[in-house]
Amino acid sequence: MGLTYSSSGSGANKTSAPEFNGRRILFAGNPNVGKSTLFNSLTGLHQHTGNWTGKTVLCAYGKCKECEADTLLIDLPGCYSLNSRSEEERVARDEIYFSEYEKAVIVCDASCLERHLFLAYQILEIAPEALICVNLADEAERKGVSVDAPLLSELTGVPCILTSAKKKGDEKKLSALFDKDGSGGNGINYGDRIEGYIASVCSLLIGEGISRRQARAFALRALDGGEDFVLSFAKRLSIHPSLTAEIRILADNFIASAFGGNAEALCDAISAAITARAEKTARQCTVRRRAGGGLGRADKLLTGRFTAFPVMLALLFFILFLTVKGANYPSDMLRRFFDIIENGVCGLLTDLAVPTPIVKLICEGMIRITGWVISVMLPPMAIFFPLFTLLEDIGYLPRMAFNLDCCFKGCGACGKQSLTMCMGLGCNAAGVVGCRIIDSRRERDIALLTNAFMPCNGRFPMLITVIGIFFASSGTASAVILLAVIVIAVLMTLLVSKLLSSTLLRGVPSSFTLELPSFRMPNIKQVLIRSVIDRTLFVLGRAVAVALPAGAVIWLLSNTVIGDSSVIGHLSRALDPIGAFIGLDGVILLAFILGLPANEIVIPIILMCYVSGGALSDHSSLQELGIILKENGWTALTAVNFLIFTVFHWPCSTTVLTVKKETGSIKKTLAAVIIPTLTGVTLCLLTRLIFSII
Amino acid sequence: MLTSMSQLKNGERALIYSLENKKDMRRRLIDIGFGTGTEVVCLGRAPFSDPIAYGIKGSVIALRKADAALITVDREEN
């Protein structure tokens, strides 16, 4: 799950499987084995991939473009096992056990095959047909590890293929295997005691339209699967409830007699059998020419005691600096481009004798606001995202979670929250969905409720604009202030997490495991195509979808005069007392309220309200913008509080809806609105107090 | 020599002897490779000395100190 056209914004809420009649093939595997990259190259979808655990928290669906037959590929979230200790494991397990599919493609990492074969053997236990794809073979070769695919195929009983996620042509070899008649894998021998029990269950089930594989799997899950799961599984296999009850009694008796009623010991025995089998298989078909594993020099720098935090800040500063500096020129170009369009359309409509109010509505309302949104928002994002994606692809983000975990633990939260915060920098709705990577319900809620503290793609450029006008003359200074704003946002996230975990969401920090993947050379071309095109499309789409109607509505509001002033004037005057109280004004507050569907339109609304005549004036430069703001009473305090309120206020409507969907609780959704708002108001009052003293 | 896994110094190797973690965490640790008898090497600590990174079966997995303390290992003597 990452930041793409389909995963951020309103797309973040769409998860259901499409209707499909052809064959279906599942992609399963541990997190971070390049599964999504393979899936993307087979389907042509731009599913976001990154070098960290848990990028895919939902299933992704795509038609295979390499296959001749009609084939739907389903990318499951990465998981370590099917024992379902976390949300993504539950999703993957249910899909593997209960959905209709022809084949399961099990993707493993060549350099740590042994660990990955654990999941592979669990899937082979139930999948009707499977094939094993040993991915990242090139990376493993570099580490001195090679895998014997034919031998692996012999040992597991299913076709095996070596691939390198970034090598061209490998996906064709893989898709060619989809058409071959496959087979189910070899089962595991669980030892005489358990096998005796399995045989007795099988004798009850086989012949009822249930295969030996299904019967064995059912026998095993009756032992370790948990009640709900066993009942669903029985329903899936159409096992009669009375027979199910009989088998469950059989299972309980077996646990009582063979393991003294200790279900944990039984689970250990099952896991140990799979582990032993995985180890044996991996040992036989892997050649390791030198001892692998370990943290290299890069890790000593990135996670070292004295270097970790300076390096982190320096990286963030560097990204922000390039973003601020690089965005100016393309912004100007876009502005001029939209001026030309506006004049052109205006001229054309006038020539066509369209009534003047409508021409003004279209040109001064819709086109001008849309142009403003695109020219201010697009360039910073087109620079920020590729840079950020690079960091992500290299594998830096898990290191960051590793460094910061201690701070989050101190606040009763989970270190993986830093990953969801990074996603929040792109889109809060995506960040909220991403919180699924956090296993503990309580810690997930903390991460959910505070995600809006990270300024997302829509708010980011608002910060850059106001910082540029009021506080910084150079790009370097802008970047420093922007960095400070983000650091404050992070500190507030920690503080509020701490408050939440000692009040509403009380509890102790739970356990966590975090995989630190090897560093990978990112594929620059892929990064550029993916982040620029995906982002560009996303921003443009959203800008058009929101800014066009919003532009029209706002133009109408500001040009419809009731009594002595426009509707928008009445509204903003009504809000003036509250706005003034927190060091802003009514117009700003109104803009934030109207900006609920998308924060991108906040600044254009403010400008439209200020400019007499009710249209956004010609806005060729930051200086001019600054003059308008200052003429309307903006002081340093207003600007500071605007920055604060931009970071801390109610999340956009999409994020709110996503929180509702993820938590299923109206109370928590309200909390997600109230917490950042309250934080913002408090901070604004605080700065107002400070400004009144100095 | 038996000791808790969190006591391993950077670079020390050990075999996993037993896991006393709570149920769900215990299962998860076993699933990702921390089964008994597996060799583990302590690779390093985060800036505030928690969590700790361990090498296991060719991967690097970080655990919090409190979780690692519940795993008993048999330290390999050099």
C-alpha cells in the first residue's frame, strides 16, 4: 500500500475484488520480496512498491497483460505465516483458504530461502496448484548465494523458477508457467502422533467431495486454527456441521491425550515440523559461498548512536531544500501557461456572445482557481515524491523506524508509526490505511488518530508559499523553516500519542518485530515514471475534480450580494470573532472549512475573499500575493498561526471517511477530527500569548 | 552458557534455547525464524540501545529489548 492514484485520496476506500470470469492466480509471499514489483510488471499497474515491510496491506487486483488467457492476478499482503497474528496475515490466509483460484504463486527471497519456505510449505498445504518463484536471485548472487531451482522443484513438488524482479523478461518466463498444468505441493510429515490423528480425520472426510489435501489441511486447522476459522473452513468445504463438531471433539481429545491439553505445545510441534522441512529443503538446494547477513558500513552510519539522527535530519533537509528550490521555476511557467489559457478561453467565450457573468464564472472562478492549485501544488510534489521514493526504494525507511522506535515506545506507541507518518506526508488517507501494519489495536488507533498531524501533499505547498512570503528570502532558509515545521509536527505527534496512551487509549507498549531489508539499488527510471506520472496524474485529477466545482461555488458565493456584502463576506464576518481569538481571521477560518474536501483550495479561497470584485486577482508572483495578504491585516503572528493551523486542523473529508472505515467507530472518527483541531487551537492561542508578551 | 538474548553483545552468536514470550508474540517469533535450535547473531543496537537487530537465517530482524529478554539462548563460546 503506498501513494498512488488508486491508493490515496478517494481510491483508498476501494478494496473490493472486481467481477471476473477468467482464471485467478494469487501472489503470496513474505513482506518485501519484490512481490509487488513482479505483480506490477505482469499487470502494468502502478502499485506502489518500496523496500520496507508491509507496503501492501490490501489485496491488489490486476489483469495479467503477459498472459494469453484471461487472467486476474491478485497480490496478497506480505506475511510471514498463515497463523494470522496480524491484519495482513488474516487477509492473506482467508484469501488462500477461502477464495476461488487456480494457482498460487509463492514468491520467496533467494538470499533467505529457508525463512521464506516456512510460508511456502504452509501454502502448499492447501493451494490446489502452486508454483514457487525464487525472486531477487541477482541480489542473492551478489551476496554469494545461489539456489538450485530444479532441485527445489523436486523437493517441493511444484514448478520453481528463479527471477530477478528488475531483470526484463523474467516476468514472461513466470507468466509462461501460468499456462502449464501444475500440481499441488508435497505435504509435510508431522510425525507419527499427529499423522495418526490426521489419518483418522481424513477417513471421515475423503469421499465427501473433499480432496486428500483439503482433508489434511482441515484436520490440522481443527487443531490450531481457532473456532471461527474452522467453522468458515468447514463451510467452504461444505462439511456438515455435525461432522465438523465430531472432528473438533476428535481434535480436542487428541490435544488432551498427546499433548496433555497444552495447545501451545501442539502448535510448537506443527511449527517445528514445518521449520525442519524448510531448513532441510533450503540446505539441499542453496549454495552459500560466504557467510551472509549482518549490518554493513551504511547501517553503521544510518543507525549509529551518534550519526543516526543527524543523518536523518540532513536527508530530510536535503529533500526539502531541493523541493523548495526546484519548484519555483516550473511554478512560474505553469502560472503563465494558465494565464494564457484563461485569456484564450475568456476571449473565445466573449466572441461566442456568452453572457458576461458566465464568462467570469468560468474564467475567474473555475479556471483561475484550478490553475492556481495546479501551478502551486504540482511542482513541489513532482520533486518531493521521486526523492522520497528513492529513499524508500533504497530501504531507508525501516532504518528510520528502527532509530525512532524507542521514542514511540516511550509514548506508548509503535515504532512502525513512523512509517505510517511518512505515508501521511504523501496523503493522510493512505497513511490511515497504512496503519494496518501495526498489529496492536490500541497502537494502531494512536497512529490513526494522529496521522493528520503530518502535512500531506495538499498542505505542503501551502506551507512553502506562506514561509516564502513571510519568513524566508532564500530557498535554504525556507527549507530550514519547513524542516522545523515538520520536526514540530513529529514532536506533537509524539506528545499527543503519549497523552492518548495515558488517557483514552491506555495500555502498555506491545511487542514488535521489524525486518531490516538489505539495501537495494533503486531503479531510477522506474522511480521517476512511477512517482512523477502517478503523482502528476493524481494531483491533476484531484485538482480538476475539486478545484473546478469549488472554483465555481466560491466565485458564486463571493459574487452573490445579499444586503451590503457578498455571501462569503457575511460568512467570514460571522467567523471573525473566533478567527481573531486564535490569532487568525474569519476569512482564513472560512477557507479551512470550505477546504474540507481538499486543502489545496484553502489559499485560493483566502485570496478570492480578500480581493475586491470577488475574483482571484492576477497573481503573477509571491510578492504580489504577500502584498494582498499584508493589506488584509496579516502580521507575523497571522502567518505563524496559519502555518500551525495548516498542520493542525481537521483532516480532509477523504481522511475522515477513511478513519471511519478503518475503525468502524463514530467516536474514534470524531476524535480524529477533534484531536488535531484542539491541538491547533491550543498552539495558536499559545503563540498569540507569546506574541502579546514580546 | 545459557543467557537471555538481550544480553548478547554485538557480534556474539548463540543458539535459541527457549521462548517465554506471550502467546501471540511467541508464535510470530517462531514463524519468522526464531525457533528453538536456530542460530542467532546480535548485530547492533538502535541509537537509544533499543531495539536490537539480530541476524537470523540470512535476514536482519529488530526486536525490542523487552521481547528479546524473554528469549533464552545458549551462547557460543569462542
